[in-house]
Amino acid sequence: MRVTALTGAGISTESGIPDYRGPSGVWRTDPEHEKLVTYEYYMADPDIRRRSWLRRRDHPAWNAEPNAGHLALARLPEAWIVTQNIDGLHQRAGSPPERVLELHGNMYGAVCTACGVRSTTQEAIDRLLAGESDPPCLDCGGILKTATIMFGQQLDPATLTMAVHAAQECDLFLAIGTSLQVQPAASLVSVAVEAGARLVIVNAEPTPYDDLAEELVREPIGTALPRICAELIGADPS
């Protein structure tokens, strides 16, 4: 069976990484956070850039470990994983990197918005902590940002094309830990269903696509995914 999984912030909460829209989500506890990940604000305000780098420095993903949900998906090495997360936990759990499509990029890389040269987030944070309030690109002096897709930016066309193909070609589409409110990622659900795939949604709260699902799973992801993946490979969930 060909499986494609779309994962959102909810799969990483059991690793200690808060989600965005949940009851204890980042945007509910800190409404200003959205500015730090919005391209227009970021590019216009050096102070927001400084705060954004500091937020990346303190991001719990640096010390997080993959949880049972990530590890369960890694037991499906032929599955495509389309993730909205930037934490790299799917790869660290053992999912083949070439089969993990990071729709929103990755927090560990940095890129110059002017010349496109790549570096690392850690390098920029080190420069900030050494006294540079808004570390520019060392090649051209342009504005640096993490290699993530901020609000107001377009997704990488090649990555999105691969994600659409993975949705079209699967027999089973799993939507896991995502509110399915952010487009175009959420539209992959419709793409999969229209192509004939079964849809299973694993999420604590209702989503706009629940009526398309063959099964709705509300139990914790760390409990549900090991069971679901074990059933798919005919193995013991433990």
C-alpha cells in the first residue's frame, strides 16, 4: 500500500515543541510571535529580526527527541512524509531524508534574502550573541533569515510539486496533528481524496476536512500512530 502522511505541529508536541493553534499554542500564549514569522514584518524591522533569531536560539527543537509518532512513521520507509514542521524530527527518527518533503523549510539552515547564499542558523545566532544586533550576509550584506517559509512567502515550487504528486499517487493519506487550516498544505487532502485515496485524520480537534475522512482518530498521536503503522506493516505496535 502506498502511504503519504501530512504532518503538522501536533505530531511534535509530545517531543516538547508547542503547536500554534492548540489550547496551549504559541499564538494563544504569545500573540506577538506571529510577527516574528511574517516576512513583511521581518524584512522591515531590524528589532523583529533580532527577536526572531533569539526565538530560534531558544526553540525547543534543538534539544527535542523524536517521539513515538515520528518513530512509527519511520517504520514505513517507502512512505512519503509531507511535513509542515521545521524541526527535522522525522529525519532524526529514521525516515529517509529523500522521502521527507519539508513544505515550510528547515530551521537549522540560513539563507540570504538578497544573494541566496546558504549558511547555518547557528552561525547567525553566534554572531548575534557576539554583539551583532542584526547579522547581515557575509557575502553581500543582505538580510539573513532562517531557511524556513514565513507567512507572506511562497512555498518552494519543486517541493510543492513533489508533495502534490505524493498525494495523487497514494492509496492511503494520513493527516496527522494538523489543523488543516493553512493552505496550500491543507489542499493536499482534497488532492488525495479526489485521486481515490482513503483518508484518515489523526488530530485532537476537528478540521475543515473531517467530512472527507474514512476514519477520524482523536486519541493521542503517540498512541494512535504506532497502532496504525503496525497494522499497515502487519507488525506488533510495540
